[in-house]
Amino acid sequence: MTKATDAADAIRRLAKQFENMQFAAEVLESIGSLENAFDEANKARAAAEAERDKVKEEVKVAREALTKAKAQALAVIDDAKVKAKEIVDAAEISAQNWSVIATNKANDLLHAAETQLANAKDESARLVNAANLNVRDLKDVAEQLESANNAKRAEAEAIESRIANAQSKIAKLLGGS
């Protein structure tokens, strides 16, 4: 074989080796890309885990705040219930006091009205009795006056009768003489 043939064979072998090296380089490059992707994925996973941990902490803080807010809201509600009960109790006591005051005032007014009515009845009875006494007195006086009037009429009639007798006697004396 000749040197040219040997060189061609050597070049072919080198080309074949180069081709295999090219394939190996491509495989290594792919492995490098995969390693880079793996590293990037690990970085992304680490970032996601860090973000997850941060979100978990925020959720924990939010839950604690929510629990605290619920406790505060329940305390406010409990305080409001206590205050509302105090207000209702005070209103009931006030209403009872006003009721007692109103009842006492009504009883006082009723007693005063009953007293005035009794006084008015007593005064009426006194006035009726006085009027009845006055009527009796007036009847007695009227009877006495009527009796006196009748007595005076009878006296006047007797006087008139005596005058008539005397006139008749005078007329007889004057006419008969």
C-alpha cells in the first residue's frame, strides 16, 4: 500500500473517530444541557420551596391574625351582649320605677278625687239639709203667716160684720127716728 492510500485510510479512520467524537461531543453537550436544565430545575424547585415556605408562613400569620380577630370579635360581641343586658335591665328597672311612680301618682290623684268627691257629697248633703231646714222653716213661717192671715181675715170679717151691724143700726136710728 502506498502512503497516499495509508494516509487516506488514516484520514478515514480519523474522520470515523472524528464522527464518533462529534457524536460524543453532541451527547456531552446534551448531557451538559440536561445538567443545566437539572440545575435550573433545582434552582426553580428551591425558589418554589422558598416561596411555598414564605406563603406557609404568611398563611400561618394570617391564621393567627384571623384567630386573634375572631377572639376580639367574640369579645366585642360578648361585651355588647353584657352591655345590652345591662341596658335592658336598667330600662326594665326604670320602667318599673316609672310604673311605681305612675301608680303612686294615680293613687294619689284617685285618693284626692275621692276626698274631693266625699267633701263635695258632704257639702251637698249639708246644703241639702240646710235647704230642707230652710224649706221647713219657710213652710212653718208660711203656715204661721197663713194662720195669721186667716186670723186677720176672720178679724177683718168680724170687724166688717160689726161695721155692717153698726151701719145698719145707725141707718135704723137715722131712718127710724
